[in-house]
Amino acid sequence: MIEVEFKARVDDLSRVRERAKALGATYVCVRKERDVYLNHPCRDFAESDEALRVRQVNGESFLTYKGKKLSPLTKTREEISIKVDSFDSAKQLLEALGFAEVACVVKEREVWKLGEATIYLDRVEELGSFVEVEIEAEGEGFEDVEKRLLALVEALGLRKDMSIRESYLELLLAKNRG
């Protein structure tokens, strides 16, 4: 599966929420997510532009790999995610194999659906407020999906030049370095 995603930092999530409602978006839920990112023992994911995380959300846990970014405009990348029985056991297994924890990202995420798109209104601890808009590309070239995504982004009152291609992990690490 290819995840085609646009992310932007915003000052006012309520303005984007109101635009989404006006476009016909449907509220799904609010959830708290805790993501622990790990680095490979033999290659640096920061250099290879990959990510591996264990996510805990609403009592469920997922192990997710994200591949290299495929587009200069968006955060389009391969994503493989599997549900695991235990957040702690998954993390413990990876650490036993030599993976090392890099950082933990915690966010409150408000989820909306609009057609094929999912709109996330995020409040990320230590980083602030963001909007993510994502469409999954399965069986078609991601370029066409990206065009539809960017049209929706503009309809939500966001601009293409607001695009942030860095992950929350990358933003958090940069903030902590600076």
C-alpha cells in the first residue's frame, strides 16, 4: 500500500475542521496515539529515509514500517502495518533483535473522513498543531491520487507550499537538537 499524505502546521485547527464539515466530511473519533520509533541495528533509518514504529492507540497496538518518500510534493511512501497483540512485547522483541528506541511521539488525533480521504487534526506534544490529509493508493499510480489529494488540500484552505515532508519524529528530533 502506498500512503499519499499532505501535512501542514496550522495555528487554528477549528478553521480546517469547519472547512472539512462544509465539504461534507464526517467525524469519526478522537484518539490518543503513542508512537515509539526504533532504529535498525545495521542501517540508520534517518539516512535511508525509512521508519519503524510501534503504535498504541485506543487499546490496540500496531507495528508499522514506512519506506522512502516517493514524491517531492507530499509524504508519499510505502507503508506496511500489522496489528500486534502487545505494544510492550512488540517493542521488547525488536529491542532483543538490536533495534534501538529513538524517540516517542504522543499526539491527540481528531479523525474525519471525506470520500476516499482521511483528514487528521493533530495536537502533537512538544510540536503543536498539524493537519494531515491522506489517501491510500492501491493498484493505481500515486501521481493521480496525489493530484486529487492536493485539490482537497486547497479546498480545505491549505496551500501546497505549506507542505511539511518531515515526519513528527524528524520534527521532534530537530527541535530537541536545536
